[in-house]
Amino acid sequence: MERTIKFIWDYFGPPASKTASHHSEHLLEFAEARDLSIQQTGYEELKENRAIAFILLPEKDAVEFKDILRPHRAEIAKED
């Protein structure tokens, strides 16, 4: 059974959405450069001045790349 881990970066203030969008592009580039089996990258505007960037990774990759990516937080996105 493989769990999917969601790494999350939080951004606040007027530029939050734009910063989160930009960071999500770098997450995709990171995953492609290392040929990771990502499930999704993206960003979400949660409120007017709060947004997140995220990447969904299989747990085996999340453990390996946690120290490199240094997410603000992580959560289990799904368990198969």
C-alpha cells in the first residue's frame, strides 16, 4: 500500500497567489529534472491574501526529497 504525501508551502499577503503559482512551476521543473512519479503540482488561492503551492508525491519519494524541498508542512493526501 503506497501513500501519497502532499508537500505544502504557505504564502501570505497581496502577492501570495502569484508567488504560489511561481513556486508550483519550480516544483514541476524539479520533478521533471529528477524523473519523479509525481501525481500533481499546483497552487490554490485559499483567501484573498493567502495561497499555497503543493506537490503530491509517492511516500517513497517524499521521504527522499523532504530535506531538499523543505516544505512548510506535509499531509497524507491519499492511501491506496
